[in-house]
Amino acid sequence: MYQELLNREKKLAVIGLGYVGLPIALEFAKDFDVIGFDINEARVEMMKRGEDPSSELDATTFQNRSITFTANYEDLKTAHFFVVAVPTPVNEDKSPNLRPVLGASETLGKVIKKGDYIIYESTVYPGCTEEDCQPVLEKVSGLKTGKDFKIGYSPERISPGDKLRTVDKITKIVSGCDAESLEEIAKVYGHIITAGIYKAATIKVAEAAKIIENAQRDINIAFVNELAMIFSKMNINTHDVLAAAGTKWNFLKFVPGLVGGHCIGVDPYYLTHKAEKMGYDPQVILSGRRVNNGMASFLASRTIQMIIKEGKNPSKAKVLVMGITFKENVTDIRNSKVADIIKELKEFSIDVDVADPHASNAEVEHEYGYGLVSNPSNDYDAILVAVNHDAYLNKDEAFFKSLSSCGRPIIVDVKNLYKGKFSDKVNYWAL
């Protein structure tokens, strides 16, 4: 398979062209003939023009690439090596939403042929590829795994907004349904990944490795978030404590903050769901989730307390929230916990304006029901800086005073950007 792809005798297809799928499709397209498939026709038209709908990649990334973008699944019939990179969100009750990955499997079942390869990159619980996706492929296609086609799993590790650790510079875990498929999959990915390939023992091991990467980060962040809530009551700056503790060689350096997005705040639920199905009641993982999910409420309450201490009525207050994307310097607003802060503030009848240099006003309106302000006013009772965008890093005391309705502006600094930069003429608090 690898040699035929390299000789351009066969084509490679990537299903799902979001933050994960598009970068890897374009990387493959340097040396392979690639079909980029997405069900969103508007996004496909943008990519045909050399535009990244996620605003992560510039136009030069599309140049000199052998890739055809399409929303017509019939075009996938000419491909032989398929990479599935669709979202794996959770439902309202935090149970796994497998509709995208099972829908992709059904689509592939209509186009795969004998000898084809299907590799899943979407984050799932251990067993999902073989126990949930494989039966769909076999039922729709009438073919048998191992005998007629091969499957594998290679978890995505892309970090949105990271311009240094790009897709080719991150070690790639690969796995296959048998020894032959493992070697071929490793060769295909090894052609584009300069950081190296790790061959997992089984597909389930590869699935589990990915899911615990994010669960581990979630738990560690939950620990420091709980510390932040405790130290806030003691009037101790958490970052000062972490800096002191971090002088020990084996202290793990995590910082408090909001845990949103489509990975760390979502993936642990896939593991806990599978654990509960197997009869095990997970304690630590869900505890971490509860702490991190409670941070928005904690920050909203802290903001309200500061407004009240200044002798103001929250129901008559106006707050500016700076940043709504789930992390710095990205456009993605999915599962943003900043939105939870805004919701809590509004429940106290606080007038909230939201600004963000990266987010799309249309997307924010569609997702949350309110828009962004491009030119903040000068009558805010409090300013909450929620995301550490580069555009916010060098804001000074004069800037925040220009936004404030009073001589001593209230500033809630979620990311600890301005510690030590303001005089006592600012009512400043950092998480």
C-alpha cells in the first residue's frame, strides 16, 4: 500500500477537514495524491480557494499540494487508504456522541474495496474502532476486516494555535489490526512525520494512550484549580505558590484556568463511559471533571463579589469580558468555558459585553446567542480578561482605566497576565 501511494498508483483520502484533518491532508498531499472530504460544502469551497475555515493555516500551505477537495462521497471511491478525522463530542448528559464517527464509517462502507485501509484518528474510548466502527464498515460494505480490508488507529495529537509543534513534528502513535497493516500504516505516516513513529501493541492500546493523555492533563489542572480556590480564601496568589513549589525537580508544573475546547474537557468522559459500561465506577477522573467544570462559576462569583465590595449593585453593573475562544490565539469557540462565565454573569442581570480579536462574531451569535463588540465602551464596572491572546499581553493600566466607569477599575485576570504591573489604583485579582 505504501509503495503504491508513493508511486501515485493509489490515492489517500482524509474524511473530516477540521483542525485535525486539514493539516494532515495537506501534509500527505506533498507526496501523495489526496482526496479531502468534508460534508460541509461551504467549508469545502473555502478550501478549494486555498482558505482554511479554521484560520490556522495560511494560503501558502495549500500551494504545490496534490489534493482534491470535495463534499461528494462518490469521489472517495477512487481512494484506497482512508484517514478518518471527524469530531467526537459528548451529548448533553456527557455520554459519547458517536454519530460523526459512525456516520463516517457508514459512508466508507459504501466506497471501500478489497485491499483498502481505514485508519481512525478521532479520539474514542478503547474498543470503539473494533467494536463500534468495524461492524458498520463490514455491514455496509459486505467485506470482512483482515480478509478483505485492513483497519488501524492513529490518534491525532494536533495542538490548535501551536506554530512550533506542527503535525509533522509530533511523534505519531500507529496501530493496525494485524502485523502487516501495522507495518504499512507505519510506513505511510512515517513518510510525513519527522518526529518519529511509535507502534502500539494493539488498536485498543493506541486508543487508550490517546484518551489518558487528555485525562491526565485534566486531573492535574483540576488539582491546581482546587488550590486556586483554596488560596483565594487565604488571599494567597496561586502562581506565587506554584513558582516556589516548582523549584523542586519533580514538581509538575501546571497552572489554574478554564478547561474547555474539544479535547481535555471532553475526552475524559469517553473513558469514564467505557469504565462504567465495564462495571467500574471511576472516582478520580470524574472528580477532576467536576472541579474544572466549576471554575466558570467560581470566576463569575469572584467578579460579582468584587463589584459588590466596590459598593455597586450587580444588576446595574456592566462587565467587559476579553476573550471567548477556548484557548489563546485560535478562532475555535467550541465548548468555551468563558461562555459559562458570561452565562452566570447574565443570570445576575449584569450587562455583559464580549470582545475577542480572533473569534467570529457570526459564530458566537450562532453558538451562544449574543455577538461581539468591536469597540468596547468606557463605562465598565469590571473587566474580566479570560484568554491570554497575544493582543492582550501588553495592555497597561492606562488601557484598563480608559475602559472603566470609575477611577479604580476592577480587573479579574484569569490567566495571571498582569501580576505586578498595576498600581493600587486598580482593584486587581488574578486566579
